[in-house]
Amino acid sequence: MSYEGGNTALSREEILEGIRWNEGGLLPAIVQDAASKEVLMMAYMNPESLRLSLESGQTWFWSRSRNELWHKGGTSGNTQAITSIHYDCDSDTLLVKVNPEGPACHTGATSCFFREIPLEGKQAEEAGAKAAYGERFAVLGELERVIAEREAERPEGAYTTYLFDKGVDKILKKVGEEASETIIAAKNKDNAELRLEISDLMYHLLVLLQERKLPLDEIMAELSARHERPRRD
């Protein structure tokens, strides 16, 4: 897990000493899916729940309504395996990135933030324009989010659920099949078929990334790094 603040590496003890707890001895913790980047929930931690989270590798919180420690998924099984913990510039908020084992929300939804306040007027127009501009590329992020949701919720009858239930060997087999079909379509000079096969291949690659818990962001960062390297031509 990550405990670095700014450019200066501090020990865990130094970081914890610098945490700014509120008047109730609590700290808001934002929980984010490490793979899909979707914000799953917000809860509060106290020193003891933060200590338990660090020691166990799973999220623990402090329930303000029950006035007790709360192990996320302790009764439901929907635990959250921590991949990193970051703290903000004011040291008064945590960002906890996790690999969730099931929905985060008590309603059964993947995220607690499933309700939206619609925008109006100029804001809505600007938001729509930005969405249209990035739509072709944003669909990859949305597909990644949906695949992560399918893995967590496993809806019956969904093809993605079938792939995750069968495991990595089945997923790898499908990647190989779609890669072969992509090659055949290209050799046949059939762009309509090639478009379909590449789409199938990209979908199965995203399923593989989710199974391996390798975020698409890391692939994009690798491509960006390669693009920025000095060219030899």
C-alpha cells in the first residue's frame, strides 16, 4: 500500500501522527475501485479502524449510527481488499483504492452513488458537448466499469458472468480465439468483419485485465510513456 505524501517519503508512524482527525476523532474515507476508478462509497474511519485496515488489508470503518467498529463485508461477504491508501494535501481525508468482492452499497448496487442530480441550461449543454467529444474513447472506460460491475455482482445469464465463473483459462481461450478471427478478417480484406472481430477482441482483453486486476489506466500510461520516448528515426 502507498503511504507517501508529496515528494517526501515518510514512515507510516510519521504519517499517522500528522493525520488531522475532526472534533469527533473521525476522518472521511472515500473508497474507489482500483480497476474501474468508480467511486464506491464514503464512510468514516477513526484511529482504530484505520489501524485495522492497515493490518488486515481490508476496509474497516467507524459506524456513527451504531457507535462501533465496522468491518466492511464482515457479515455480507462483500469485503474490500485494499490496494493503496492516499491522504489529501490537508491530511484530513483518505482515498482508499480497493478490489471489491461484491457490491459496496447496502441496496445491492455496485456503488452508493447511483443517483444523479440532472444539470440544466448552459451547464447541461457544456457537459453534453464534452461528453460527445470524448464519447468514442470514454466508451472504453465505461466498458471497463461495466465489466468490473459484472464481476462483482455476477448477474445470472450474463455472458461476462459466465467468463468470470469459468476463470482465467476460459478468458485466455476467448482472447486467443478472437485474435485468430481478427487475423483471418484482416487477411480476407474484410473491414466490416475486421471491425467486429477487433471489437470482440478488445472486450475480451478488458475482461482479462479485470480478472488480473490490471487497470486500463496502466496500459494507457505505458502507451503514453512509449510515445514520449525519443525517436530514433
